[in-house]
Amino acid sequence: MFLTNVLLKKAKSKMIMVLMESVVSGHQCMKIRERLADKLEFIRFDPYIQQDSLYKERKKIRSIKSS
């Protein structure tokens, strides 16, 4: 094994996919955000209750390669 392989770390991706969940009904959707950004919160149409609802970030799903 070469010394350069030991010293170089794998670079983390800049974007991650997160699971968003409606506060009212529990409807879920996925969004992509930057790794270093704050957790997402937004208002979006909820098909379960047929009204706008607040969505909050629940958990990280996976990393996204940026090309």
C-alpha cells in the first residue's frame, strides 16, 4: 500500500437527500439540500388533507454526488 492512499481521505458529497414529513397528516416526500445547511422546513400542499401544511425534515436518506 502506498503512503498517499493512507493520507488522502475520501471527500464527502456536498448534497444530501432528506425525508420530509407533514406535521399534520404524516405525508412524506423527499428533498435535496446542502450538507452544511440548516434543517429544512417549508409549507407545501398536503394531498391527504387537501390543504397547505408545514413539512419538517425527519432524517437523512443518502448522499448525492454533485457532478
